[in-house]
Amino acid sequence: MKGLTNGGTNEGSDGVLGRPQARIEGRAKVTGTAIYASDRRADGLAHAALVTSTIARGRIRAFDLAAAEAAPDVLGIFTHRDFAGAIAPVPHLMAGGYANSSHRPLGSDRVAYAGQIVALVVGRTPEAAARAAALVRVRYALEPAAATFDDPGAETVRLADLKAHHEDIATGDPDAAWAAAAARVEARYATPIQHHNPIELFTTCCAWDGDRLTVYEPSRFIGAVRHGLAAQLGLDPDKVRVVSGPIGGHFGSKFALSQYTAPVALAARRLGRPVSLVPTRRQCFTIANYRPETRHDIRLCADRDGRFTGLVHAAEVVTSRFDPFAMEGADVTASLYACPAIRTEERAVRVDRNTPGPMRAPPEVPYLFALESAVDEMAAQLGLDPIDLRRRNDTARDPVSGKPFSSRPLMACFDAGAAAFGWARRAPRPGSMREGAWRVGLGCAASVRPVKIAAATLRLRLSADGGAEVACAHHEIGNGITTLLAMGAAEGLGVPVERVRVELGDTALPAAGLSGGSSTTTSLMSALALGCEQLRARLAREATAPGRPLAGRDPAGLRLTGGRLVAADGSGLPLAEAVAGIDGAGVETLAAFVPPGSAPDALEVLRAGHIGLSTGGDALKWAFGAQFAEVHVHAETGEIRVARLTGAFAAGRILNPLTARSQLLGGMIWGLGSALLEETVLDGAAYRNPDLAEYLVPTAMDVDAVEALLVPDPDEAVNPLGVKGLGELGVIGVNAAIANAVHHATGRRIRALPIRIEAML
């Protein structure tokens, strides 16, 4: 596969990729004409409301439904007494299944965690359903519950025993290195529970037409929803259609098959009418996944020159009792810097809470916070500049496997970021920089993310009127893939961007996989390049056949440009004539892209709704970045302000610098929230602050200057297009850079997030 470009001169629409392009779906979003899942309306539409448990563990002893059933406009109230046995078990997506949690609400009288769905109330209006749900009374038999680390009853297990393919890392002798080291850092770092708070809530709408089910639901993997729901309800997957239009924020949430979809579908079938669920924001804290709390014990040692001699990273992450899911990440920290002796130990702590899940840059955000904080501590101990210490430990090869990096522009990112940020003005001694009453600190950290890619299929059509269509069951989550596909088709087929129609988010379209792991662009654009190549080859072959207008020309020398099919000698014919020579209505192809080195059944795995991301090969394929933060801490009040954030990122070939920078800036702002604001607080085993009044996220007043730089990173080995995902890169390392800047400003080393004013007093 040669890529999307036609070659030759940039006429017409050639050379579209790599140039700034505003989102083609942007107008619909900002004017309110974009249709989200909960905007769907149907004849006879009913509305559901949830009743969730107020205890963390135990059994339901009885329901008192009399008042709720007597409420106006109530159509039905459903509990485990109605649906027990009606929903078959489906494993977690990461365990070979389809679901974001294998727990089945309304499956029995067991209560597994606080906030579990225990009843579903359906009314003629949303208000009627909510009023009746508030009248449902539940009596419980309470049992002791473990909420988090070190609680009685919490079960700690080796991740290698919980997850089939996990292996802890052991190379060299880090204990001997520790004993002989000239400099040592030993510390525990901790990150809190953090919840997704998308503007679009976790909604679903289910409608039956005979034995066929249509589900309108924002999801980042509608293939898993389709196949998982079919398995739960005993349906043929061909009789389940899932539609996901634009998604109002997911970043790891809206993850695969949700717990609430099957009960809503059953209620719709029982009532004989479509049912829509729009839960409350408070309920979204327990009916979807979240980032769990983590803690990391780091032992990092070095010689007198600052070269690392040993690293031990022991990590613990919280998970639920019922799913073999825990986000592993020490494989990234172990491979980031040169080091001859490394050991990782990862454990999961099983408690009585709902199953966690991915949250943008799932393992790297907490794991890199620990390592990059420890590296900063080592630099301070050795009296070295933090960038210089990283430079001394830069490596072209993975210290664990010995594999080379396909490209390694980490220090290029630090150099570009340092120049733009003004790192040279940083005074070495902590607490020595001031601006009036404010202590000033400058901090930095690395940002790294392994590149992932997956099989993908899409349909590409070229019409005789000069338009093109791209259709795929993938999802527009706001990252701009709709625009990238239009740009790629425009460049690959020689048509204007505005003449390309992109259709996404429907299982009736060619299958595509998970929108996650920063793999959307790498996968779909590779499939699009293949499709463009197939269409160009077919047009050229037909146009040069005997008796055709370009007979005798070399098909390989033809290109599409400016609405014409042009030969190397300059002769050509209009695109409409070329297409009409095959089919007057247009020509199309179904492109099926399989990444090199994939399993032989990669396409079957994709079409069956299973996850199929890969990072393999003979080299480590990573995207890189460097984060810089300027923090001001008031000398008297302890108030913390982030005055500036600068990031420099190398993510292979950048297809649309406008949306790329937008994603990176958004990630950096989220990283600020991770460092200073975001924390879900536990009260027993329940969440105390499940709303936007007390769960703090960054606002415009928290963000001053933010700058994202794009560093050239030509990498022909990473994939056929040289593209690396960058959706998650922007958030990684920001929390460590801010924590390191706080230390530089105050001399205080804060090892647990979020960093709040009380830590400064």
C-alpha cells in the first residue's frame, strides 16, 4: 500500500493531507443540528429512570412499589423478579467478551456495589419516570464491604494471576544495583479515583420491529454492543442494529456493551414500544467505568554520572470483585529509559465497587506520574538539570527486549519544548524564583504512548458527478476522524473535500473496531488508503483497456487529479467519463485493511465484535512528547495557579495540524485537571461527590496560556502511512510536570494527587 497520495503535482485536491482543515461536521455541532442518541424520537416513545442501590454489598429483601405504581403515567416497573434469567452472562471485553462489566443488573437479589441498578421504571414522560423512581422503596440485608486499598476484606492478587497474558518484568539484578548505587530515590506515589463527566450522558434508546432490535446509543465500539447484546438476549446478531451518531465525549467511557442496555431492551419488548434512558449524572458514576485509584512504589538508582542502574516499579490498582480487569502500565515505564536492571510487580486489589475501565491514556497517566516524579527527584538529588538527566538515559533500544524503537524523538521534543517554554531561565535551586508574592516553579516530564493499530473495513464510492462517499461503522467521538476521512478521500481520489460524504456509526456499515488506544486514525486511514488505491487501479485498468480513451498508456502512471484521470504524457479524460466506462452510477470498493503481522483471523475477530488492537513487530513503535509547566504558588495563601503549559509532541505524520493541535491542547488541559482538581471521594464504598458541583474539572479560569508544538517525526516503519496516534498523548505527563514545578516553586515534594491548597500550607 503506497498511501493516499496520487503522486505528481498538487493540482485540484491533491496535497490535502497535512494542511489545516476545519471540521466538516463542526457546523452541525455548534448549531445544534447534530443528532445525538438521546435526540432520537419515535412514535410511542417511553422513558426510563433508574433506581440504584444505597448499600455497597448485601441482598435485596423486599421492594415496596405501591406508591410508585400508583404514580401518574407509569407504564411499568421492572426488578430482578421480572428479568432474572432473561439476560445471559457476557464476559468483559478485555477478557474475550463484549461488556464493560460482566455484572448483570436485575439478574438476582445480590447487591455487589453501591449505585448498582436495582429497578427500572418506565413512564410516558421523563418526568413521570423520575417521579415514580423516587417513590420506589427497597429493603436490604447489609453485608460488610471493602472500598479501597487496605480495607478489611479487600483481596490483593498478582496481575499475572488475574490476566492471562500479563507478565511481570525481570531483567538484571535491581537489588544489587540498589546496594551499589551512588544515588537512590525510594518513594510511594498515588493517584485518586477519577470519573468521566461527558456532557452527553450514558444514554440508550431501544426499539423493536418484530424480532429485530435497533439500539441508538453513544458507544465507542458498536460492534461489541451488537454482538454482546445478541448474546445476552439470545438473538441472531444480524437482527440487532446499533446506531451511534456523534458522541458527546467518551475518552474511555461509553466503553463497549453497557450494563443498562439489555434491561432497557427487555422493557421495550415487554411494553411493545420504544424506550429511552437518560440517567442522571450522579447515576453515571456507577453505571459506567472510571479511572481507579493507584499507588506506585518506585525504587530508582543511578551512578554518580546520573545513569540509571536499577528500577523497581511495584504498582497496585483497584478493580471490582467480578471482572478480571485491571489497567497495566509498568511495561511502558520499564522501557522508557536505558537501565540494565529492572523489575516490575503489578497487583490488583479487588473491592466492592463497580468495574473500572479506560480513561484517556489509561495506564500512562498514573504510571508515568510516578516514574517522571521519581526522575525529577533523582535530578534534584544529583544536582542535574531534569532534561539533562533524561538525555543521559535516552536509549535507541528497549532495555527489556532489546528491540529498537522505530523512531525515538524524545529528546527532540524536550529540545523544542524547552526552547519555546524558556526553560533556560529556570534557576536550579527550588524556591528561588519569585514574582511578587508568588513563588514560581518550572517543571517538565516525558509523554510517551505506544502506537496501536487494528484491522478495519470501509466502503469507498466514487460517483460519476465527481463526488465520493466513505462509509464505516466506526465512531466520531469529536477527534475529527470524519474530517480526516474526507481529506484522505479527497487527496486519494482527486476530488474536493466538500464533495466527500462520510457516514459513520452504524452496524449496517462495514465493520470497524474500538475507538480507543489512539488507534482510530492509524487503522481507518490505512483502510482508506487501501480503498483509494483499489479504486485508482480499477479506473486506470479500465481506461487503458483496448478500445478505451487511454488505451496503450501505462495504468501505473495514471493519477486522479482535478476531476480528471491523467496519464504521464498529459493526456486524460474527465472523471465522469472514466467512471461511466465502468458503471454510469459510480464505482465502489470494500477495503479490508489488516495490519502487517496480524493474526490470520484478524478480520473475523473484527466482524465478531471483539477487540483486536496490536502493537507488535520487530521494533517498539511509540509516540513521544515533552510537557512543561510553569506554576505559581502564593507565598502566604498557598494558592496554586498554572501560568503556562507547553507541550512538544512527535506523533509521526500529522494529517491535519488544526485538529491535531486541538486534541493535544484538550489533553493538556485535562492533565491540569488530573494534577490539581479531579478526585472522586469515597464515603465508605460509595462516591461522595458524584456531580459537577463537587467533582472539580478545569474551567476557563483555571487555564492561562497553553501551547502545543508539533515536532517532525518521519517514521516509515510504524505503519504504511507513517501515522502515530496522538489522541491520548497530550494528557500524559502533565500531572508530573505540574507536580515537579510545584516542588521547584516551594521545595515541597507532593507525591499524591490531586495537589490542593492544603498541601501548600
